[in-house]
Amino acid sequence: MPGRIPRSIPPQQLARARDLRTNGTRHEALLWTRLRNSGCGHKFSRQISIGPWIADFVCRQQKLIVELDGNCHDVDRDARRDADLLARGYLVLRIPNWAIDQDLDGVVRQIVAAIEG
């Protein structure tokens, strides 16, 4: 595709990102229905490789990553990951899965506020 910047992402990581897009969680699917096609006023992509990481949702233009956190997250690993992504110029917004169930509109407002604030 003309104009695309070639990226050197390991084939296993590309395959994993594709699998995550195809077999996402229910919470990811719910949020994606609101974010795709600029549904919140900003363009998002999902399951995108950034360095060694695969981010759940990325607004590249605003350098925002939205991560959905379920019950089994490694806090120390998440902190290392967030620090690395911050060093790459990204802000990471972590949203617990229960927030999607309780107030999806509020989550979208929180994401927009992070972009615009």
C-alpha cells in the first residue's frame, strides 16, 4: 500500500494481535462498538503492536492507549509496560471491565476527556 511505513513486527506478535482482534473479550467488543468509525469523535484502532506490546485500543493521532483490565492483571508487569509506553510518548488509560458493564457511556466520556484534556 503506497505511503505505508514498513514496520518490523515479529510474525508471532502480528499473529497474536490478529487473534486478539478476532477473539476479543465481551468487554472489548462492547467498547469497540462505541469507538470504531470515530464513534467518539476520534479514530481508534484495536489490538495494535507498539514495541513489544499489543495495546487494546489506540488513538494514534492523540497518542492515547486504552487498556481494559480484567480480574487477572499483573500489577508489576502493567507498571513496567505503562512506563515503556509512556517513554514512547503514549498516555495509557486503564479501564476495569466492570466499568464497561456499569457505565459504558461514562467510560467513553472518560476516554474523550483524556484525549481532549
